Amino acid sequence: MRMRYIHLSSKDVPILPAEHSLLLNVEERIVTLLGQGQVCAQCRFPRSAFRLLVLLLKAPYGADYVELLACLRCSEVVFRKLVLATSYEQIGAILAPQIACIRQELEQMMLRGKDQLEKELKVVRRVAKEPGGVDRLLKKHGFALTVKGLNRKGYLLTREIPALV
């Protein structure tokens, strides 16, 4: 049996406003923000952006580049386990084999030169922040969430602070 929907409350994702929740259609990669009995925002995400969003939703203090790369590269079977994980610790355990391999690859790239490493990390940056990436899609469709960089370490999902008028 295939998993279709995952419901995340504001208790599961503390950055959501109180009494709001997210409904994730895993098959179609559609994310819906629900609040006060209505749809507040909705968007279909590309595969990579959906994977990063799921990890960031479940990472209360952010995710580092190695974890993000592991999530992007893992098999569909592993990703579905991530979706069902109820804690960030479970996610770390599920991704542990991929994280170990990627960490080793990144260390080897660093030995060959920083350019190779930067090229690899640019994949994550593109999916997180560029057009068609998580941050832009969240803003464009009114989710009031944003992806913040963690000082060359990784990314964190936060609530967008409205601009003062």
C-alpha cells in the first residue's frame, strides 16, 4: 500500500502559526497550508524541492549540507521512511548510510580542491534558494515560510516575518 497523505500540525512543525497545519500529498508532491477551516496556501513542488522541504520541516534546528545531499540522493524507499519519521533523530538514523558515503565523498573532493566541493554544494543551494527552489515557491504561493542559510553549514526553515509598513 502506498502512502498518499501526511498531516503535520503546528505541534509537529513549531514554526507554523497556531491552529495551522500542512497536508502533504506525497504522491503528487502537493503541499497545502490549512488554517481556520480553509486552504491558506497550496503548491506543487518539483521532486528535489519537495524532498528538501520535507527534511527542513522535520529539522527544527536546520539541516546541514551532508544531510540535505543525502535526502536529495536517497532512494524513494528511504525517502518514504523519512516522510514517516516522527523525530529528527529517526531521520538521522535512516539517512546514516547515505550521510557516511556523502561525507567521505566531500572529504575526497576537498582534497582535490575547493572548486569541486563548491560545485557539489551548489546543487543544494539551487534547490533551496533559486527560482523553482523551496524558498521561492514558499514565498510565491503565500506559505509565510522562508529558507535561511546557516552560515555555510546548511539551511533552516523559519516563519517569514512580515515587512513593517
